[in-house]
Amino acid sequence: MIRIKKSSVAPAILKTASVAAAKQALEVRYDANAAGCRAPGNRILNVPATLYNDATVKQKLIKAQKEKCCYCEGKLLAVGYGEVEHYRPKNGFKQGPNLPLEKPGYYWLAYEWDNLLFTCKRCNGGHKRNYFPLANHPSGRAYSHHDALTQEQPLLLHPVYDDPAIHIGFRRAVAVAKTSRGQATIQLCGLNRKYKLERRRTHLAHIESHDSLADMDITTMSKADLAREVAKCGSPQALVRRILQAKTIRDQAAFAQAEYAGMVRANFPQLPRR
């Protein structure tokens, strides 16, 4: 997980009269029956996906996130279509995994650009889902559009407004918490789930192999070592090409667009970032 640079300018569809009307309708419904909207299991304020799920919203999020899931940093388009995610859940929320779904959700933020991210199906549907724990729940919770969000103390990191590196580190490929918010985010998003952990381990081994080759200096090698490396590549020219290629792959592994850049940055702090 790394910090995402996301434009503050929302896609045009989120600034249309249709979206304004949809948001207003939700707020009117809440004001007409606040008690009913808070009742367990009610669907009074359930938000349809049509507007926030528009292709233009997805494309702008995908571009800002370098085609990666905002939480696990897996490349989205290689394995699926990805999903528009509400940082603060729109239809209801859970303070913890063994607690009931509470209503309403953050209905008034359903179309807010600041509240939208793009995730893989595993992080969103399989793990994060409706969880949105606060360190100051319930006293600090915003339950309606009349309440201030500034009073909330979210435990889940927001990859645009928080710097994940402050809260999450890595022991090799394993995500480790530096803070309580880092711990909550690792758990909520399943960042150490089995197959994700295996994928990061493979990726780390790949970068480490290129790191060893990238630092190879043929001008200082013994004749025997040089002959052995040339034999592996087929010619001195091929060896030089492999070294240059390895250096490029290693040096770009911590770039924002690189898969699992957060893990790579933790293991190779000397690599350039951009």
C-alpha cells in the first residue's frame, strides 16, 4: 500500500444535476424518517451503483492508481475489472467483524469523489466490505449528513490522505504494523492473505535476483567469474545487455506504477521513487 496522488477534480458525471438530485433525494429521505433509516436491515437509503460506477469514474481512478488496487497494490486489469470502492461505506457499516451491520451508511458520500477508490474484488468484497471502525466509536461517528466527518478517527488508512509507509512496514514480504491504524488496515484488507503473500514473496525474489545482477561489474571480475557469466548469456554483449536490463527492472521496482511498490520500498530503501 502506497500513497496515491489523486486529482481533486471529480469526473464530470459526479458534478451533474442527476448526481445532485440523487444525493438530495437521499438526504430528504433521511430527514423524513431518521429513525427508520437507523433501523437494522432497512433499505430506505440503499444507493444504486449506476452513477458512481460510471466508466469515466473508473477510468480516472484507474489512471490515478496506476492500474493498481488502492489497498494491496496488485495490478487490477491483469486479473479482472476491479470495483469502485467507497472508503466510508454507503449502505451500512460495521465497527468490527463480530458486530452487526449498522444503518445508515454514509449515504451522503455515495457520489463524493474524495470517498471513491478502486480496488480488487478480494480486498473489497472479500475483506474490507462494510467495515469502517473508528477509534472513537460511537461518540465520534457521523450518522447523517448533519454530522461532521472531522470528528471521526478512522482506523482504516485512506491511501490518498494518509501516508501508508508511516503505519505499515514489511518484514520481507509480510506486511507488519507500525501503528494501530496500520494493524487495522492489514487486517481489514487482508493484506497478508495466503495468495497475496505468496505473490509478494515471488515478486520480492524476482527483484532480488535482478538486484544481484544489476550490481555486477564486469571490469572488476576475475577471468574465471567473467567466463562463467558469459557462458550463461552466450556472449559478452549479451551479458552486458542482461546487466543493464536487470538494473532497469530493479531501479523501477519502487516507482508508483510498479506492483507492490510499498513492499519493495521497505526492502530496498535506496531505490529511486517517482
